[in-house]
Amino acid sequence: MARYFVLLLVIALPAFGKELPNAPTPAAGSPAMAASSSHFLGANQAASEMATHKFFDRGNKIRMGILAGVVAADGISTQAILQSGGHWRELNPLARPFVNQGAPGQFAASILGYGFSVGTSYLLHRTGHHKLEKLMLDASIGIETEVVASNLIWSSTR
């Protein structure tokens, strides 16, 4: 059941932050177009401003907030599993040296992972790859959500 909720969350996530399209502009040669050519220039300028958005727009703020929450849940659930005893270890070889140091190391690994995701998204934004920018954040949320779900399922079945 939890996996279906996670899947629904990941599929519905791209709906956040989508901007509505502009109203249609008058066609060339129409009476409205002939009346004011400055209106046409203003519409083009507004369309070009819509193509470039701010990095910290509503959608990205929501994505970054969700990602921060899921990264925190991953850190808490990972440390709970590692502290429970047994021969468990962190599966991510890049994070393992940090995570094995306890809560401070887990915090450092979480900050590095979050910074990598947001930093890569910002780099994509700066280079004009706005769809990939949002996809990077969505993919990071999906991966972290799957890790948290896996941790929770593991801890509920042991």
C-alpha cells in the first residue's frame, strides 16, 4: 500500500508549479492587430519572459521542500536501521564512510546529497535546460522516496 502511495506522489509531483499558458494573441491581419502593433510587441515580450523563469519559483520551492523532508526521513530511517544491531551497512558506497560515523556523518552525507541535487538542478537552470532542471529535482525526490519506503518496509518486516 505504501508503495502505491509513493508511486502516486512521484507521478503527481510534476503537476506542482506548472504555469498556465498565456491567453491567445490576435492573429496577424485582424482588426485588433491593426489597431495596435505595440500590443503585439508586448505579448511577445511577455512570452519571452515566461520562457525564462526564476530558479526559486513556486514549483521549485515545493520540490526542494519535499526533497529536504525525504532526505531527512532517509537519514533518520537509515540511522535507526544501523543502530538496531546486526550486520547491516549503508548500501551507497559514496555515503558509507560518512554514515558509519553516526548522526553527524549522516547529516554530512545528507547535506552533500541534497546540495548535489539542488546544485545540479541550478546548473541546468543556468544553462537553459528548464525541463531537465525540474526533472532532476523530481528524480531526486523519487529516488529518495523509494529509499525511505524500502527502509520502512525493511524495518516493519524484521
